[in-house]
Amino acid sequence: MSAVVFDNIGLLVTNDPALGAGRLGVLAKGALVALDGHVVWVGPAGNVPEGAGDRRIDVGGRAVLPGFVDSHTHLVFAGDRSAEFAARAAGVRYQAGGILTTVAATRAASDEELDDNVRRLVAEALRSGTTTLECKSGYGLTARDEERSLRIAREHAEETTFLGAHVVPAEFAGRSDDYVALVCSTMLDACAPYARWVDVFCDVGAFDSD
């Protein structure tokens, strides 16, 4: 076992009001002890237990806070929807149909291309302080493409969600009931080994609660 003392913390966010100020329990001039990747002690810098750590890291007065959690990401995709983003920024009402643009590009992409993109985005999130993320599928919309999306996602994230019910793909236009039946049977069976959760996108142009 290896214990590390993180010392000289300017502001330490403990998330425990009993340990610091406000609802976030912010502690000025704090310290933290981690053992094998788990926080085992937090408190004022001068009160670190004797012999608490095998090594000490001086963080130079920086803030230390829990990693961010992103509970809704779509990292397995190909293509570009910047034009749609610009339209929404200009006040155009969102329409779920734009998803189909990404679906076509994702289906055409190789496993290697999708994996490289996921790896890049996860690294970017980590650099920005996001240490836990939930990754949805939803840009394949066939049993094969949803399965491979989740298989790739599972290589990079523990929290993976099957979102085969994202929108009705073009080949099922006018046959939404048939697509729902596919999602609930063959597609779900293929995706289950790689997904911890199931989601449905309920919005205009996608699905309703029924």
C-alpha cells in the first residue's frame, strides 16, 4: 500500500459541510491523504497525522476539488454538426432530425476511427477535470453499429448507456413501431453485454413516452 500526502492546498473542496465552509465544505490551507487512490483523510495542513504518507506532494497553494462528473456524453460518433450548432446559437429551434447526419457518418466510419475519436475526447475531458463520464450510444441505430459503439465506449468509460431509441433511422421512416420492436429485441440483446444503462430520447422528432 502507498499513501500520499497532498499538502499546501490553497482551497480544498471536501463536499462535507462539517469539514469546511458552506455546503461544499471548503477548507482553506488544507491537506489531503490518499491511500491507493482513495482519500482517507482531509483537514488543516498543520494537522496531518504523523507518518500518514510515504511521500508528500506540495501543490503550491492550488485548489483541490473532486473530479467533475459528466452524466451525458456521446463520444462514439463521426461527422460534423457545426452548422446545426450555429443555427441553434442564432435562435433556430432544435430539431432531433439533425442526429441522422451523424448516424450516416458513424455507420461509415471504421472501428479504428471511432476509437481514436473517443480516446481523444476522453483525454480532453480528463485534462479539463472530468474524471467520470457516462457515454451513450445512439449514432449507429442498427444492431451491429449500436453494439460496436458500446463495445468501443466500454474501453474508455465504465458508465455506458444503450440509446438505440435515439431517433427512428431513415430506413424505418413511417415504421416507428417496427423500429421500437427491433430496439427491444435484437438490438438490446446485442448491446446488453456492453451497457450498464438504457435510455430513450423523448422529444419532438424522436420518441414519446408511449
